[in-house]
Amino acid sequence: MTKISSVLIGFSIAFIFSCSNPNVKVSSQNEINPRVDSVLALMNLEEKIGQLNQYSLGSEFTGPGNKKGKDSIRYQQLISGQVGSVLNLLGAENTRKMQELVIEKTRLGIPLLFAYDVIHGYQTMFPVPLAESSSWNLELMQKTAKAAAAEAAASGLHWTFAPMIDVTVDARWGRVMEGAGEDPYLQAEIAKARINGFQGDDLSHNKTIAATAKHFAGYGYAESGKDYNSVNVNQYILHNHILPPFKAAAEANVASFMNAFNDINSIPATANQYLLQDILREKWNYGGVVVSDWNSIGEIVNHGVSSDLKDAAKKAILAGSEIDMEGTAYVQHLAQLVKEGEIEESVIDDAVRNVLKLKFDLGLFDDPYKYSDIQREKEIVGNLQHHELAEEIAKESIVLLKNENDLLPLKNIKNIAVIGPLAKDKDAPLGNWRAQAVANSAVSLYEGLEKTLAESTNLKYAEGVKLSIGPNNFFEELIINKEDRSGFEEAKQLASNSDLVIMALGEPAYMSGEGRSRADIGLPGLQKELLKEIHKINPNIVLVLMNGRPLELSWEDENIPAIVEAWHLGQRAGTAIAETLLGENNPSAKLTMSFPHHVGQLPIYYNHKVTGRPSTAPGQVFYTHHTDVDRSPLYPFGYGLSYSNFEYGEIELSQNSIAEDESITASIKIKNTSDIDGQEVVQLYIQDLVAEETPMIKSLKAFQKVNINAGESVEVEFIINKDLLSYYKSNGELSLEKGDFKVFIGEDSSVENHKEFKLR
Ligand code: NOJ
């Protein structure tokens, strides 16, 4: 059989079962499975294992005359069908060339999948996901994922390793920037929005890409917030906090799951039969593909549950990790394991089916080059509409943390000083995990202010202090300036001659993200010292924070009159912040992670257990608390101010008692008592007063983001039914228990306004 005829047979068999029009959606299981089996039937064992092997490859194999790449083992594997997917190869031209190589040189010509971490944009950078989540605007988050997918797809990519849907309760963990915070319900809603944005309703469309729910599971609970650390969580936390977003992702037909680096309750997630088989496959009936994390199969050896890579390969494939990302465990050992009878070939077949199915779903068997279109790449990547969308969501992601005496929005101020290392920084707002962002391409705060301020205002700048003095990139450890105060004097001078100081402080882009855990989550380096010095001279300060995680801000909250959490807001950060400071944008975002008073409070999250010693009476000793810090967070989950003032009325319940199949309508009136139109995120929490397993103090169960014009009122209604009242018991079963519940409706998770009702 010649190579080409094999390729043709492969394709013609595939075509027999499909409609030959490539524009027709090919995604139903029934339609595809025979096509998948038709290809599988042609494959030998090595080719099957190749589909489970994923490498990170650059353009060295496709660039002109690059001998190094072409002499490598990986090149040989690539052209002999032993690589099924490629990570980190980008661009319409590069992907086309590599696809051609594989289609032409391999025996069966099975197209490659091209994957990449498109986390908050491909080239156009949207706010980092934690920031975006603060918008609570699901529609907008779906749009940004859609735009990111369009850019990525136009650059030849098929698959993103996003969204990260790990619930995160510890701000020390650097990767909190990649997710949607501490609440499982909100995380699940955002997961669905992002997945729908990436995937659309037709994966084979050339503007959509496959999404990944990651990291399955528990990665966000790394002990002491140290990345890659062990995860020890009880079954209640697993089922009620960690798993719900993943279940929602499976139900939203996310194309893939990625497992996690961590061990969870002493079993590495990558070799975890309970998670991958019992829950994902059996309970949730998930039919997509499972990819390992980067060499996480190899790391099973480091975890100490396999003595060598071969055993790690066996444990991982039997658990259900289907694609080996950068680990070489499968390509080196699976064939031998099958020959020795250690694993059945059918295990490999099942995994390969899932990979092939994804390739069919993406339309790659109909046209392997459909995503690699140089013209489309030029038109779509970084286009103006995407930048405008970045601005729109940036404005909705800014959280106003403090606004004493309505200092903001700024009015009639003559001399403004902008001080701080992030004021003119065009890079930090792009954040970490920035895919193909153009370095230094964000609108800086200073630029935003220059554009937005009236000409009559004098705007002056001083850097004040350097933030980092070492490398600032993905791969190297950042070095923070801890000694050089040479800019202090100039900044102090400027502050003393100004009516108001805008301080732009925070974290550089690479201070959060993977491998960026911090033990001290205050303002890094000498920034706080500078802030204190300036404060002594001119306390009329607006503190603008740019960071990728909740920070410890106790001193700032006590002393600075206005604080704006502006995160790493992406491409148009400066415009969004400036318009917010000047009142052209009214802030409406709410925190999705609690900000602690002190790092010693971590992990801190609103939906904790009641405990046996919940009392808060002053002077008490023997109850759940720290003696030296308030029990509550500094800023709770759901918190965020607006320039409008909202007044909540009483909660009205349609009835006070319901049977299992009934529902209650809870309604509440909210009045905008200010003269500024605004938006409010109205949040509904439920507390189960008595349950068989110790309940949470309260849990978010619904929310609505509503516009309320100045002086007007709206009535917001929520339906409470059994879905909002059940919880997972430690055995993983959903439990609905009769008894009393409280429903709270208000502006953040500290809300006390509630009514009680009974489930009969
Ligand atoms: C490791 C990260 O944990 C994961 O989230 C990412 O997708 C892979 N590297 C690939 O870059």
C-alpha cells in the first residue's frame, strides 16, 4: 500500500460517512463514530499511540533548512505518525507547513491538532480572567472568549487550554489570576460562558476552537498556596466546591479536560481513577478527550507512586489520561505495555477514538488546512473591534474598593500628579499568560489620562520607584527592587505641588500566574514605603492597583481615601481606568475573591462552614477566630462600590414553605438613590440551617446584573427551587433535605438582609 493511496483510503472512508459539503456541521456522536472507526481500523498500534502523543514544537521543523529540527527524534516521530497534536506552534503559515508535512509524509495522513494557551486573548489582550470575572457579565465574557477564538483560529489553532475553572481560595497561589475566583456557582456560570464563547455551536466553524476545562481537579487548593503542592481536601469540599464547575463544563460539551499537576488526597490527579473514571466518565458520562498537563504523566514518578516512566504510563492510561503532553511516556512505553499484556489495546483504542473524534468535530478530516489562512489571519488578529471589546470589558472589570467622601469621580482638579512604577507601564496590563500579545502594547494609565482629562488640567508624572530590576518574562524569576529609593524625592516634590495624587502601584505582569506563588501578598518591593511617604505629604490620593491576585491592603484601606482595583486589564487598560476615574464610566464590578486583612487569614472564602464555635461576641476567647485580626475579610466576595448608591428593600417571598416540586419567587426592590445611572450585581445566597452534613454559612445561588437609572427603582425576581437547596454529601450524592433555609439578597456576600422559608 503506498502512502498516498493510504491517505486517500483514509479520507475516502471518512467521506463515505459524511456529507461531502465541508460547511455542514459534523458533530453528532452518531454521525461521527462510524467515521472515527473507519480511520481507527486503518491504524497500527504505533500510529494509534502517536495520536496520544503531544509535543511542544516550534517552527524549527518547518523553517527553511533548519537541520537541527529535521535531524531530531521528534522530527522522525512527526513524519512517521507518532505525534497526534502539537502545542505552541503558531501562525497560519507555520501550522499549514507542519500540517502539510504530516499529511504528506505519514502513512495515513491524519491531521495534527494545534493547541495553545489562549487564556485571555490571542493577540488582543482582554483583562486577565480573574479581572473579567469581576464584571459578572456572562455575555461579555462569552464575547471575549469568542473573539480570542476567532483570532486563534485564524492563526491556525484548533484548541485552547482554557478556561481554567479551578475554584481558588488562597491568594498566595499565583494562578488565581487565571480563573474566576472562590465561588463554585459563579465559576460554573463563567465556565459555561467561556466554553460557549470559544466553541460556539459548531466546532468545525473556522472561527471557533475547542476548549479545555482545567485542571481536573483540586489544583486551586494547593496547600499553603504553593503552586504544584499537594492537595488535601475532604469529600464535601471536593463535591461542593471543586467539582461543580467541571460538571458544568462537561454538560456544556467542553471538548477536552486537562488533568492537574497535583496529587489529591494522596493520588496524583493524572493517575486518578476516581476522578477520571468514576466521576468524569461514569457519573458525568463525559465523551471528550482528556489531556495531561505538561509532563504530568512523567511527574507521577516524582510523586512517588511509580518507580519509572513505564509504570507512570500504565497508571495514567488506565486512569484515563488520554493525551500525554510533553511527557514521552506513551510514545516510549505504551506499545510494550500492550505487548506484555499489561494493558488491553482496547484502552488505547478508546483514547484514540476521542482524539479522532475531536479532529472530525473540528472538520480537519474534511479540510486539514481550514484554519491556516494567512489572509484571514491578517484581517482578524488584533482587529479594532476586538480592541474595542477589550475596552468595554475592562470598564466592567474595575472594582471600586473605597471612595471616601466621593473623591471619585474626579471633579475640577487643577494639578494632578501621577506617581508609581505602573503609571506609564504599557506591559503590566497585558498580564501573564498573554499568548501572542505585542509587548508594551497596552494603553498605559498615563496615556489614558492624557487623552481623557480636560486640557485645563495639569498632569505631571514621576515614577517614584522601580518595581522590578530583573527579567520580566514567563520563564524567569522576577527580581523586585528592594533597595533603590532614588526616585522618592522627585515623587515627593511632585506630590507636594499637586492637588491630587494618583498612585499606580501593584504587581508586574509576571508576578502572578503559573509558578508565581507569594507568601507576602502586600504591595511588592518599596511601593508601600513610597505610598506612605507620599501620604505624609499629600493624603489626597487615589490608589490605582494593577495586579493579578487579591492583595493585603489593610494600611491602604485605613489611610487612602480612594482605592480602585484595576487588575491587569489588557489592551485598553489605561483608557478604561482613566474614564472610570473621571466618571465617564461608572464602576459596577464586584470581587470574585475575598481580600484578606492579613495574609495569615488565608485561605479565606465566604462560603465556609459554620463551625461549632461560631460566636462573634466581643471579648470571647474560645471561638473560631484569630486573636489579632478581624474574622471577616477586608473586602468580601461580591463586594464593589459604584458612583451610584443603591438601596435594597425588604425581600418578599411568594410563600414561606414549599414542597420538593414547588418553587418560591423571591423579589426585592432596589432603588438608585443617586443622580448617576448605574449597574448593580444583585446577589442571592442561601443558607441551609440544618443538614445531615455541616452546611456552609451561605452559598451564592443566583445573581442578576441590572441597570438602574438615577432615581429609579427596579424589582428583581429570583426563583428558588430544589436545585438551589440541595448539596452534595461526602459520598458524592446530591441530597435535598427538608427543613429551614434562609435566603439573603444583597450587594455582597456579607449581606444580612434575609427571609426564612421551609422545605416540607
Ligand atoms: C502547564 C499549565 O499548568 C497548563 O495550564 C498549560 O495549559 C500547560 N502548561 C501548557 O502550556
